[in-house]
Amino acid sequence: MDINDIRSILTVLAFATFMGIVVWAYSRRRRAAFDEAANLPFTEDELPGAARQRKEGKAS
């Protein structure tokens, strides 16, 4: 087994890993979780009580 065989095997393994990630990312079972994650920047965060009072106090 020479260096070219090792390179070929690593190329095939890298491609198989890439295809596995693509299938995982676009699977229908994961769609709901990814849609929820995509909307995370737009959701309102719940602030702890003290932080909420300080923020409301500054806004008034």
C-alpha cells in the first residue's frame, strides 16, 4: 500500500462523511429542530427578576 492508496481511501472517507452530514442536515426529521433554531435570534429572552427590574427602570 503506497501513499496514493492512503490518499484515495481518505478522500472516499471524507466524501462519505460530507454526504452523511448533508443527509443529516436535510432530513425531514431534523427540519422542525432547525426551523426552531433559525428563529432563535428573533425570540424575546426572559430576564431574571433583578435584571428585568433594572432594565425596566432605565427605560422609564
